Amino acid sequence: MKPAPFEYFAPTSVEETCALLAHYSDDAKILAGGQSLVPLLALRLAQPAVLIDINPVRELDYIQASDAGLSIGARTRHRTLERSPVVREQFPLLSAAVEWVGHPQIRNRGTVGGSLVHADPAAELPALALALDATFTVVDSSGSRRTLKSDEFFVSFLTTALDTGELLREVSFPALPVGSGWSFMEVARRHGDFALVGVAATVTLDNARTCTGAHIALFGVGETTVRSRSTEQALIGQKPDEQVIAVAASEVVNDIHPLSDIHATAAYRKYVARNLVEQALTEAVQRAR
Amino acid sequence: MASKKQLIELTVNGVRREGLAEPRKTLADFLRDDLELTGTHLGCEHGVCGACTVMVNGEAVRSCLMFAVQANGQEIITIEGIATGGKLHPVQEAFWECHGMQCGFCTPGFVMSVYAFLTENPDPKEEEIRPALSGNICRCTGYQNIVNAVRLAAEKMREASAAPVPASIME
Amino acid sequence: MAVSGSVIGNYVGASVKRVEDPRFLTGQGRYVDDLKFPNMAHAAFLRSPYSHARITVDASEARALPGVVAVFTAADLVGVVNPIQIDASLPGAKSLPHTALTSDKVRFVGDPIAMVVADSRYIAEDAIDLIQVDFDPLPPVPSLDVALDPASAPLYEEVGDNIAYHDTFTYGDIDGAFSAADRVLTETFRQHRYINVPMETRGGVATYDTSTGELTYYAATQSHNAMRFFLGAQLNLPGHRIRVIAPDIGGAFGLKFGVYREDILVAAAAMQTGRSVKWIEDRRENLTAGGHAREDTLTLEAAVKNDGTILGLKVRMILDAGAYQVTPLNPALFTTIVRLVLPGPYRFLSYAFDATVVTTNKAPYVAYRGPWAVETWVREGLADIIARELGLDPVEVRRKNILTKEEQPYKNAVGLTIERISARETLERAVELADIPRFREEQKRLRADGRVVGFGLATFIEPAPGGADYMAMLGGAKEPAIVKIEPTGHVTAYTAQVPHGQSHETTLAQIVATELGVPFEHVKVVHGDTQMGPFSLFGTGGSRAATMASGAALFATREVKKQVLQIAGAMLEASPDDLEIVNSTISVSGVPQKAIPLAQIAMLVYLAPTNLPPGSPTELVAMYAYDGGEGGWAQATHCCWVEIDPRSGKVEITRYLVVEDCGTMINPAVVEGQVCGGTAQGIGGVLYEHAIYDENGQFLTSTFMDYLVPTAMEIPPIEIDHLETPAISPVNFRGVGEGGAICAPPAIINAISDALGVKITEQPLTPTRILELMGAISVEK
């Protein structure tokens, strides 16, 4: 299984990358970690004429933490995220989730940006972006930037809102409000596989233990990762006890349109989504302080 | 139709090597064909089985998912570089003593993954061992003796803390 | 658990460290893809994306691509490669003649249409993309059910339908058994299709000497002799002008026994182009076209008494053989073995068997680690169903039916003599270790908490190699070995085995060293080259080696030892009967000062023969062809405990126990490794692995993303307890390679059935299916 021929460039800066994108446009694909792209090339399911390898673009490899939140350069490896003490401390949801991404060898090369732009609906990071209200900073071939919110970024199956010639620079996660708890759960056929169904959830409670905010993102349940607004609405303004959580979780089927494939049926995914959301909410509420 | 070959210069098992390859040639194929280091094996060529695992700049990676041109200027360690001075590394010894292989085809990939794992985590908890192995597939052993080998290797490496380390890692 | 060495002298029974390992550990193994020859070219195949279609091919653009040496279609090989027609002498079996490359039609997704030979595999694949094929689709035959329909489009027009074999057999008094029954239970078991998946795919390197007309084929093959024989027939090459060499092989599990169309084609490519040609199947090819296994449906009618005794069994078996027959085994043969082995250790004597093999638009059916395994599943599944229906303890049903020691030797339903089996004993020992009553208490408690837990077991025997009559039924082939003492007193043992994970380089050396009385390190085992070593068509497979190859090596060693003792006796002025060899020294028993080193004897024989008495051998070598002696069966009972998460349908195996008896263990670590590996494949088959076709015959599981092989996270620790039927002859070793894969599936399925409280007669049991069986979700059509 050998890839078809391509021209190869290895820019060392964002500027250089953008120039290449401007020149080659539709004919080019960005090569980051390669853990998703290279298998497609090997199977000849993708045959780009040009590969732009951004691994040497070190300026996109960073984790910046502040009181306001976390900014991660697109070329930051999953492993860097996994090993980062500041992420573990400030964003335990991210640390917990990144351990589910494939296997150690995949995390050594795979990048945060790559995973987000690949936008596999059964992948972990896109769901995290929704659960944490991420902002995406994108740069176009002329160098000008724009930002996208998480609910704009994932458009359809393996498709984001990036235009041809645009490069993802950075994803930033605002700090969770005080009183927030989190949970991450996934059901997969085997350890490290893409999810059959997964949930990334945050819940915010005020001093009276009333829910003031909730983000419930599901993956593996349709063409893109999706937030269950029905579930969120069923929580906000309530004190989430067992009963409230159960009712809220049952709302999730309104917001997901899972498909059947060889690994699970749609009926399976709906059933498990409901159970998983219930478990995740229970855990998130317990963690909320 | 093919694209122009590029010069690749890299360090493999402490030795400076070079070759010419098209950009689409994988690192795995470059190591096997051009550098004639055939210990790294191809089990799937789509990044699942781990038979092609090598170290790139100290990290275990799937060499079938990298292109040789990406390894230009990098430091690679393959299975051929794990034993030093004719002496097996504790990981290799442990696999041998624990009957951790049968057909041997997945073994280089496992040894590299275990080597990387124990270098980072010299005293692993029992529940950390199987997840560390989950990126490599074996069809012969049922994994039992491989898990035993990891435990024994950790013990050996802790005991002989002066265990020889491949030269390039020391820089 | 470190593997120990042993006292010099008796290596049998010791977990000696393997001699294979150093080269594997350091990357010095030489597998087919590691071989390189000057000016070597690479082959790749254009394979059909359609399941059933007529085709016309235009390879002109591909031929013009720089770097392409040749492109072959079927038309180019007429007269070079003979049409393929495998043996169909089994009554009721048909042969399905075909060509190595497809001529006018394709019959499955993956069917090889053209072969490209190029300077690199990369260029070969580029050329494949340039070959133009016109496909005129035909109605698909995507399943066993469609194949049985006489109106289905025949894959082979000359056959007329999709039935490739049918025959019926009756034993005992079926009518009597069924009229005496208290109950008749009818069940249909559907065994799904899955794949051997060795870590090394298929492949070979062919080199052809144009000046001598000699072909050398380096192949990942389980039988170098079979490969040589059949390549010669297909390529019109005289037998002495072919050499086959099996280098290190990265696993096979039955897949690499066949002589494939690709093998024939790659050899032909070397002959036609004059260059050496390498072909390595990639994983997508391997999963799509390498061959699939196990897909059978069996309907059982059981005549039973209320106490669980099985009086008689009617079986209807249908095997889905896919689109082609793989040289040399007609898939009908697998139904024969299922028929013969299905009674297993059970007593019933009335038995009817109706066997059908169908052709479908799928990859060819190949042997996979205990290819008859379905018989253990349906019998052990049936035993549990009988227990459930009649309100009996599953263990009691086994006790009612499994032969006791006192009954043996016992002529079973198909006329095979069952003797010296310990299936019953493995069951009792397993029951003892399992403490089932305690589990039932715990199960009650956990169920009250909403948890879903279960226990299941299965007992089986396997012909490893089978009794003397079974071996005779399958052709009675002897297994040869040659043992030679070198001029330096070291030993070379030549086997016809082709190890690919079975540790023969170590185990056979253990036997030879022990038998001769030399250090283990002084013995080298040579295998895999048709130019040297003895002939056997079988090679390695079928759990024969432990008995057959070990026996051959043992008796050949005894012969050569006699030669040594004869000479030593003359030199020491003692009777050979009074001599012993210990640590390479021949001495008079009890008189250590009267001694001669083996090396000295060897040197005299080879270099100074005039010093020896007249009539002394001029070489120290012996060949022995072993008939298996009394043969024998291996047996085990597998126990499985599961917990199922009702929220996700995921199955966790919380404990797994095997009690096995393979006679004397040559190397306990090797035995346990085989049991673990086989069991892991059984677990994979039940819970994860499935080769899936859709209703158009499109293949859906062609990568490791879709075909799920278990990792270390999915396989539990396996406890193993050993029983050892005592020896009555020098060869008390039974095969153990296949047992794990045979007995694990029913143990796991019975446990899941127990956990859910529902009858289960299907595989695989995916999380979706589990939830459907629990009634938690509705079945999707």
C-alpha cells in the first residue's frame, strides 16, 4: 500500500506555509502528525499533488496558560498535552480525554490541530472543543487572521469551516467558570479505537448548587461532534439530582442522528449515548465545587 | 509520474547514514530498502499494528506513517540499535526469558515500544502495562508472556541502572 | 516467570530458552520481505473491485509507464501457467477449474485480474492504476443462503449451480435413537467468517536461472515440499529444477499452507522476465483476498433423554467456501473432519451428517487453526442448551455424556477408536478449580445489584494427531526426520516441519539432545529447504508436530546412537547395551574411567575410518519415518467468567481458566504460549473479528480499522493447569497448537449465554448484538 507521488515542501514558518498554500491551493494538503492523513495516502483514498509538511513550523508548537485560559499551537503534539502539568492542573478534562486518543505512538506524532481539522466525528478533540467553547484562530494565505467559534467550526463529515488555503494556527480554551465540574467518557470496541459513542461534559453550579451552565458534547453520534442543547436546557436552572440528571440525559436523543455501521447500529448509539450522558453528568456534578 | 528524489541525511543507531528517496517513500521502507535495516517490519502500513515502531528523537513512532524526507536531520533508533557491544538490552533479555515471542514478526515493534515505555516510566504500575502495549498487535502469544516480559524488564533495568543506553540518546 | 534452563542430560519437560529468539530480538530474522537479490523486481496485483462480473482488460497504458518491466493478464500466460483444477476425488465433490489470473470473469472483490512487475512496489502500484478494465456486473451471490438457491447466478457456469459438494452419512440407529428420545431439540448455529491474520502477510521471492532453467522460490509457506510439488505441476517445471526455501515465517495459522495463484504467478513472472521477482501482500490484500475461514452454518437435531443423555444427533452442515478452491485442499475435506471429530469425547452412537459446500462471491475458504472448530462450538453449545431446556446443571450434562476412563478403548459413532483420552478428567479438574457453587452465590448477589455476570465452560478433544485409525483415514502419511552427527561430534537434525512460531528449533533439539546424551547447545535443527532434508507433503499444521516430528526425531536419534554405541563398544571392549552417553561422552555404565568422547568417535568415522572395525558406517546419520505409533488426542476444558456492562453491551472476561492434557510436555513454556495464543484468537473471533460482506458482495473490513484484532487490553490473563496422561511409549507428546482456538469460543459464548439468561447460537457477539439479545435495543434490519 504505497502512496501515489506528490511534491513535498517543509516550510519552517507560518508565513512560508501560507505562501505555499496560496500558490498550491486546492492541490495541497497539510501534513501535520500524519496519523490520519498518511493511512489515507497509503490506501490511495487521497492523492494530493502537494504535501506541505508543517512539522518544522516550531512557532506553532506551544501551550500557553494564563488565568484566562489555555492557548495551544496547532502543531502541538498530543503527547505534549498529555505530559503537561499545567494542563493537568487547569484543564483536567483535556488531560483525561487525550489519554483516549489512539495509542502512545500515535500521540507522539499526532497534533492537536491535525485532529481538529481532520474533524472525525468519532474523535475526542473535536468534542472537547465543543464542550470547552474553544475559539479557533485561522490564518489565510495572505497572513490575515480570523477567529471561529466552536459551534461554527465543525460543518459536516470530515469537513470544517476552513476555506481553501487557510491554516489553523491556534485553538484556545477559556478557563472554566468557578463551580464547574467535568467528565469525559467513551465507549469503544477496543482501547484506543475511535468512539462508538463518547461524551465530554462540563457543568457549572452556583453556591446553591443550581446549574447555571452546561456543555454536553457528544462524539460518534453523527456526521460531526454535536452539543446536546436539549440536555443542557433540561439542566440549567435546576438542582441536578439523580432524577433531574436522568430526565436531562433522556433528552439527548433529540439532538443526535447517529448512523449505523459495521461497528454499531444507530439504535445502539442512541441507547448508549443516553446512558453515557447520565453517567457523565453524575460525575461532572460530583466534581463541581 | 514519480517525483524527484531528495537527499536524506540522518543518524541511525548512532551512525550517520544517507540515501536518496522520493518524498512518498515511507521511513519504514527507507530503513528496510535503502539502509538495509530489515529488523523494522511492515504489518499493516496504515498505522495500527505497531510492527514498524522505531524511535525518532527519543519517541516511539510508527515509521510507516512518516516519510523518509521527514526524518532528514533526525535521530533514529531501530531494533538493530538496542543491543550494545554484543550484549542484549534488559528488555531483549526479558523477552527471551519470558518466552515473549513465537514467530518473532511483531517482536521488534514490541521491543521498541517497551523500551520507550520503560525509559519514560521505569517503575510502572501493573495497570499501566497493558495500555502501554495496546499500540502493538501480536497474533501468536496472546500477550501474556509479553506482559511478563515488561515486568521482568523493568526489574532488570532498575537493578542494572547502569544499563547501556544507545549512544545517540546520550547527547 | 523466567524460563529456566535444565540439568544437562534431560531437557524434555524443561522450559528451555528458545534458540530462535536472539535473531528475532535483534532484528536479524530473515523473513521473505527481508530478502534482496540483484536486479530484483516487484510484483503487484490489480484486483477486482466488483464481486461478480464479466471483464475485458487493457493494460497498454500500464505497460508504457517508466519502471514497469511487464504487465501480465491471463491471455499472456496461456501455455505458461496451467489452468488450476484441484483434487475432487472425494465423492460428491466438484472441482472448480480456473486460471491463475482471471480470464473472462471475476468472482470476488479482490480477485486478481492482472499482475504488474516493476522496479519498485511503488511504481507497480502506479501502473495498476493505469490498467483499464471494463466490468459487466453479474448478479451477486453474497451469502450462503443465496448460494443454496438454484436460481442464483452460478459462479462457474460449467458447474451450473453454486453447490460444490454434497454428501450424506449415517451411523448407528438414527431412527431408534429418535424414537427413544424424551425430547428432540433443534438448533441452528451460525458461525461467522473471520480471518487468520498472521502479522506477516503472504509473499514470496522467485528467482529463475535462465541458463539452467531452475526456479528457486523463497516462500512464506507451511510446506515447502507441497509448494514445490504443485508449482512444478502448474508451471510445467520438472521436479528437480525447482527449489523452495521457507525462510523465517511471521505466523500463518493455516493461511500459508495453500499454493496460491499469486505464488504461481510470481514464479511465472520470474521465468518470463528473467529477473528475480518479489511479491509481498499488503494488509488490505491480505484481509480482502488472502483467504477467509470458518464460515459455516450447522443445524442440529438432538435426541435427548430427560437426564441430559444424548442418544443421537442429526447434523446438517453448510460451508461457505467463497469463490475459489485453494490448491491443494478441497474445502469439502473440512466438512469431513468436522463430521469425524464432532462426536468428540461423547458417547452417542447414532449420528447422521449431511454436508454441503457452496460457492459465493467471497474470498476463498482456508484452514484456520483448528479448521474444524465449529464442531466443538455446536456440541458444547448444544450441551448448555440441553441443560437450559431440561433444567439441568451444564456440568451434569457433560458428565452424562463424556466417556469415562473405564469405557475406553471405545469405538465411537464414526468408527474411530477413542482411547487414552482424559477429557473427563480435565472437566473434573476444571470444575474443582472453578468452584462453581461459590460463583453461583456471587452471581445471585451481583444480579440483585443489577450486574450481569456469567460462567461457561466447554470440553473437547482434538486429533493431535489422532488415533492410529484416524491417521489412516487421512492418508496415513509418515513423518520423516534425519539426524546426523557431524565430524566434530555436534549434531544436525533435519525435519520436514516448517516452524512459524511453534519453536521446533528448540523442542526438536531438546528431544535429540536428551535422546543422544549431548548438550542442548550441540544440536542444530535445520528446516525449510527442499534441497536438503526429508520429504513430507504436510509441513507444519494440524497439530501433528509434537507427536509426529518429535517421534521421528527421537527414533532417528536412537538409530544413530546405535551406530555410535556399536563403534564405542568395540573400542571400549564392552557390549553396547552396557554403554551410556552423557554430556557427549560414551562410557560404560558405572565405570566412568572407561570413556570416549563422542567427538573422537565422529572423527574416526569421517576422517580415519581404517581405524574402525570392518563394516563400520562411513557416516553417522540415520533417517526415520514415524507412523505416529498409537497416535493420540489432546484435550482440555476451558472455563470463562464474564461481566457484561448493561449500559454498553461490552463484555469483560473477568477470569479464564484452561485445564489441558497434551501428554508429556516437551517445553512447558511453549505449550502455555500455544494455549494463550490460541485462546486469544478464540476471544478475538467471538467478540471482535468479523470479515463482512454486504448484500452486493462488497467487502467491508479490508483494513485494521474495520477488522478488529484484539490487543493486550482485550485479552485477559489466562490460568493454565496441566494434566499429563502417563506415557506408554517413548512418544507421549500430543499436539497443542490448535486447542485454544477451538475450545475458547464455546466457553465464552456459554458464559455470555449464562450471564444474559438467553440461548445463543450465533457469533460474533458485538456490543450491539449483546444489547439486542438483552432486549435493550431493537434489532436493525
